[in-house]
Amino acid sequence: MLDSFFANTTMMIILTGALVGCASSLVGTFLVLRGNSMLSDSISHSIIFGIVVVWMLTGAQSGPVQIIGAALTGVLTVFLTELLFSTHRVKYDASIGLVFPALFSIGVLLINVYARDVHIDQHAVLLGEIGFVWLDTVTVLGIEMPRSVVAMGIVTVVNLLFVSLLYKELKITTFDPGLAAALGFAPAVLFYALLFLTSATAVAAFDAVGAVLFIAFVIVPPSAAYLLTDRLWLIVVLGALIAIASSISGYWLAVAWDVSIGGMMAVMTGVFLALALLFGPRYGIIARLHRARGERDRNALRTVTVHLYSHENTSGREEENLARALQSHLGWSAERA
């Protein structure tokens, strides 16, 4: 039964997308809430530098060494960004824009100079090809399964354990770093651990889905979930569910319309974000319009009450406490009055 499941091409593509989405949204939730979501874009590009450097030093194109080495490059990117920002000569967003293009360009140059004949290129890192994940397999416990499914399964479990075991610490450091420091939670250490896992997720995902879909999964599902609820644990759960739904719907729409699978999965994250923006129970546009209309009606009732009270027991009561008086005094239409 397991053999037939892992031999199913459709299931493996969807499963890979779902695992990448879950792993990315788990760490992405805290990046979004901290206002550091664009660091995922910075990391996903700069890891090209780490990937080629690790290959030059060890010859490894994949595996734990590659993941750890390239993940450290992501941490280095953030460290250099923070260091540049600490000079107070540039803003934080500008420091991001200065650091990651530099590392990315160096990585591309190293690829073109030293890795021309190796299966490492910027196109694969940025775009990937999730439709081919079933071709690269590895045997685990006697079962042949896609290497990307194994790698992303491990990363997803690690990210889930990190969030579950350190949930309280992550929650406090995300919303109140000062209190976290006072309680001895070491917010800087937790932040860099979160960035390390983000980088490791990007490295594990790049061969299957590329950096573009990884960025979409890191930012968009948690953002959509944030529009639906204020509870942190529910944001984490909803973010993962939205990522899974995007993978499933994106695959079938891509097959139906004969377009890029990874691209359609990214598009579907945007569709779910748009739906959350429209129909969210608290922050959705429709809910906000409904509340605004309700408030206008309540203000109108208050106005009528004041008008009636001000003319109570006065000689002009018979003339003022009429619908046409509201039309003339308040400028209301006859229907509204």
C-alpha cells in the first residue's frame, strides 16, 4: 500500500507542495508577526552563495552538509543586515536591499566560474520544478520515495517541534522582546534560531519548488490566517491548512489549464489571501463595511433620539417631531427619515 502511494506521481507532487507549505508557514508565521517577512526573500536569494561555497568546499550538492552550510549563509545575511542597520546610516529595508543582492550576485558569479558543469544553477534555485520531484528517489525502510518528500518531511517535523516546544518563548519574544529579555528567554538567540530554520527550509525546498514558491508559502498563508483570527495558535494552524489547500488546488488547476504547477500553487496562496481579505470575520472588507454601516445606523438612531428629546414638551413639538422635519434639519432623504 505504501509502495503504491509513493509511486503515485500526482500524490508525490501534491505532498511535496504541502510539506513545503507547512514547513514554510510554521516559521513564516513568526516572521510575519515580527514584521520581518521580507527577510525570507533575502535569505532565499542569498543561500545561492552558501550552496555554491559548500559545494566548492565539500563537493556536496545536497544532503545535511549542504542544508546546514547554506542555512548558515541565510543567518549570515541577516547578521550583515543587522550590522549595517546598526550604523544608523541606512534604514532597515535599505540594508536588506544592499546585503542580499551582493551575496546573490557573488553566488551567481561563482556558479558561472566554477560550477558550469554541475547541476547547480540560479534558475533551479529560483524556480525549481515540482513536477519532476518523483524522478529523484531514495530508499527509506525498503520503500522508494522522492528525495524531496523525505527532505521536506524531516524539515517539517523539525520546524513543528521547534514551534511546539518553544511556543511560549516564541510568543513572548514576538510580541514583547523586552519582557522576553527580562524573563531570560534570550530573544536574539530564538530569532536567529528561527532564521536558521527558515534558511534550512529554503535550502531543502529549492530543488523541488524554488525560491519563488518558498517565499509565497512563507509570507502569504500566515498573512491570510492573520486576517482570520487574532489567536496565535490558530494562525499557525490556519496558515498550514491554507498552504495545503493551495498545493492541492494549485496542482489540479495547473493540470487543467496546462500551466506551471509551482506558479499556480503560488497564485492560489494569493487567491486565499484575497478571500480572507474579503470575507475575514473581523478584518475582512465585507465585515468592516457591515460594521461601518451598523455604526452609521446607530449614530442615526442617536441623532433621532436627541432630536426628539430636545423638542419634548415644547411648543414646536407637533412640527419638529415629524419625518419631514428630519429631512429639513438633517438633510435626510424622505425614505431615510
